Amino acid sequence: MAVLFSALTLPLNGQDKSSNSFGKGLQVVASDSSFSMKFGLRFQSLYQGSLNVVSEKWSDQFLIRRARMKFDGFAYHPSLTYKVELGLSSRDISGGDVDEHSNTSRIIYDAVLKWQFKENWSLWAGQTKLPGNRERVISSQKMQFVDRSLLNARFNIDRDIGIQLHHSANLGKRAVIKNILAISIGEGRNLTTDNIGGYDYTYRLEYLPFGEFSGKGDYFGSDLKRETAPKLAIGATFDYNDGAARQRGQLGSFVQGSNGYQLSTDLSTLFIDTHFKYRGFSLMGEYANKRSSKQVFVVLDDFSTLKYTTGNAINLQAGYLIDKSEWAVRYTHVKPDDLEYSSLKEETEYTLGYSRYIVGHSLKLQSDLSYTNKALGDNLVSFRVQFEISF
């Protein structure tokens, strides 16, 4: 007993310490420098409630909005990098209970290899985000509001499997131009069946007249870097999904009849966006337009319908950061192009948001209050509060 007591009172020296810092992940490099890996973990805990203005009914819920694991680094040579991101929450992995995903959870978000074969040139292969609208490409960890806008929810082209070619070049003393060309399968992430339609082709062009943003600030919300000189990014994306089998191309339900007959149509999507930052002020604007080559839809046995998502939308948001706190406002309007053939319903949403950045986007508390005006439905008042932690 005396020996046991002595052992328990000895100082504990087994604690593992590393040089890693909060929000930067755990980083390791092989002793022969043949590979590196950074591991990160993050999650968002969300409360959301909404009031139906007509019925005066209040509904709410708590949930883990996102929970992700991310791995990235280089393999064999620093010019060959990789990224793997896995989703863990129920919202992350849902939607895979269809034959096209082998009725399994859609855990894999990113699994992509990137080869920088020449200065300012890189080739990507695998599953990752397409170069679509800016708001979608911005990580869900680094948003200005609790979540993305209705424009993004209805029109984004999300992730896909294929190849991408990236290039950037300087124009004059400060300006930068960037080009991205992608060819992908066209039906979204984690598809296990043969390609149903044709391929998807995406081209994105970006122009930064005042040079690069600090810390890649053109792709995170809020001016956390407090740009000392004005910075502006202007971008445009055109996406053509040949023989789209899903309502939104890479997203939505497969447009199939109750007898299994699969419809297809060509979907064309245009995005135009801009991002401006200066001394704590930020402004982002986006326009989206999606069109179908054929006016078709499916009527199911229960008389419900499956339609393609076509129409247009605009989103404008701005915020001002003081110390570690930011107030922001957002306006979004979504409109279908055809009431008979589009799955869209016209909506206008006004949002006021507040964020407290404790450690940038790695540890923050965000809340927002929205009023949604629906042309064909009851108007809603919604409140959300969410904390994010990222290691």
C-alpha cells in the first residue's frame, strides 16, 4: 500500500506537448521529408427557431450543424499536395439513401490530389468543390453569417468528381487574374453508379485589380485582416451540365418517375460575384442564373412533382468589424424563371447578424435574425445562434 501511495504522488511527466497552435491543426512532417500531414477537427453547435407569421406557430431545434475532420499536406514532393475532408454529423452525411450512392452515407466531402507542375499552374484530380459562386467556395468555417444565403442554397453547384486546371498571373504592378477550368462527372459527390448524363464543364475567371488580399481574405467572410489598402475581387463562373439527371445538377433529387424512368436536360448556370474589404469593412455581392434546355418535369404516383431548379437570385451582404465584434446585414431575393416548370418559389430574405470572433474563425459565436417573405407561402421570422470551434 505504501508503494502504491508513493507511485500516485509522483509527478506526472507523460503529458505530450507540441509546437502546434490553436486553430492550426496538428502538423507532422516525416523525418526524411517525404510527406507531411495536418489534421484538423471542427464542429458547429446550432440553435434555430422560426415563427410562422400567419399561424403564429413557433418551432425550434438544437443540432450539430456540421462536424468535420480534415487532412492535408504534401506527398513525396512539396509540389504534390492533397486534401481529405470527412463529414460526421447527420446533416453532413445525409442524402445517400438512394441507389446512385449505393444507399450509404455520404461521408467523403473532399478527396483531391493537387500537382503544381509549373509556377502559377496546378492540376487537381479527385472530388472537391467546383469553382462556382464565391459564397459556396468560402469554407463553412469562415462565413460571415451563421449559414450561407438562399442564393447559395438554391443555385450552388457544390462538389463533383473530376479534374481542374488552375492558373494565376500578374497584370501590371498589382493586378492579378485567375482562371480555373473544370471537367467533372456532373452528378455530385460520392456517386457509385455509372455516369447517368453527360459531363459537366465549369470555367471561372477572377480579377483582383489591387492585388491579392491579406491571408487569402477574398475567400473568408469579414475583414479580419483589416486591409490597410482597398482590396477588390471580381469573379464570374459559367457552368454547363450536359444531360443533368438531378434537379440542380450536382444536387437535389434525381428526376425519376415512380417507374424508374430517368429524365435529363442540359442546365446552364451563370454566377457573377464581387468581394471588397478595407479597414474592417467588407462587402460581398452575388448574382446567379440557372436555365434548362428543356421544359420537363416528372409527376409521381402520389401526384407530387419533381422539377428542375431554374431561375435567378441576387445576394448582397456587408459588415463592419470593431475589435472582435461585427454587425452585418444581408439581402437575398430568389425568383423562378417559370412557375410551371421550375421547382423554385419566389422568396425575399432580410438578415441582421452579429458575430464575436474570439480566435478569428476558429473560435467564434454567431447569431442572426431573419425575415423571409414568401410569394407562395407563409412569411417567417427566424432566429439562430451558433458557436464554432476548430482545432
